[in-house]
Amino acid sequence: MPALSVRTVSLVDAVAESLRLAIINAEYEPGSPLTEVRVSEDFGVARSTAKAAVERLVAAGFLERSPHRSAQIPLLTEKDVVDLYETRQIIEGAAVRLSAASGKPPSAAERAEAELINAATRGDRDAVATADVAFHTALVEAAGLSNLADLHAMLMGRAHIAMVQVQRRNPDGAHRSHSEHEKILAAIRDGDADAAALALSQHLSRAQADFRRGGSD
């Protein structure tokens, strides 16, 4: 039997992941500051470890930091959600048009879609949101423009938080997202840039509207 590979997880990795889950599950008050001292005390780790974990989540969009201030738990107001989805419309719309030119959906998007349905079946809200983020990330990365992908990555931590909040209200919404994602992939397979962009726009518009009224994504 061949040797099995084992992924080594550092203490910073472990603290960052536990902190990320605590944030998306609202164990910290949205809008409240999150100091390195508090993270150090909450997780029983050195301040250097806490600092590295916090910085990792700031970079991923799960925490916010203003110059010379402590990190803060994101508080998504309706205005924030509108801004987030409108910005995604611009970035992702351009990306799917470029992807459709190839006539081949990114394999990473197809894998993410399979995981989304598996996670929905398990009732794992975080895994559903993780797969949803991975799907949209794959669409943007397939465009092959690193600056576009970097801009998109800055948004997706906050998008993940929004997705989990909506999944908590209505877990059946994952199946609606799956159907809409499949329309996007089908249009890319057909090489129809207009149809792909339209399917994406309708999906994001629906998700934005549902979030604002407490529906499902």
C-alpha cells in the first residue's frame, strides 16, 4: 500500500480557521473590534500567532482594518451588500465573457458545483458558502487576468459571510443557486458570451435581492 500524504497544519492555520468559523457563525458581534490580545486570550496562543491569524483573515476579507486601528468584525449593512454585489457584477461579468470565448467551463468551477450540492445534502452551511465562493472564484481566475482575480479575491471574504447568513435563514436556497450556476456553465459550453453574462447577472441580482429581504442565496 503506498504511503498516504498528510497535510501539516500550522498553529496559525488552525487559529485562523477557528477564528474564521467564529466570525461567520456570528460568535463575535458584527462591527466590534477584534484585538490581537483578545484572539490570543480566546484561543490560548501567543500574541505573535494571534497577529498572524488576524492578518491572514484581514487579507482574505473576513476581517477589516483601518490604518492605525484594530481589526474589526465586518458589519454588512444593506448599502454594503448592494455595493458588494454591484462590484461583483462588473468583475464577474467581464470574466465569464472571456471564459465563454473558450467554450470550455473551468474544471474548478465544475468541481465546486459538485461540492456545493454535496454540502447542501449534508446541511453544512459553511461548506455550501465555501463551494459557492470557489465556483465564482474559478470563473474569474479562468479569465487569466491576475489583477482582476486579485480584485475579486478582496471581495469574497465578505461575500462568504453574507452567503452563510442567508443560508442560515433558508438552507434550501443552495439548490436554487445550483440551478443558476448550471445555466452559467451551459452558456460557457455553448460559447455564448452574452448568455453567460446574462445568466450570471440574473443570479447575482437574485442573490442580492434575496439577501436584502432575508431570503436565500
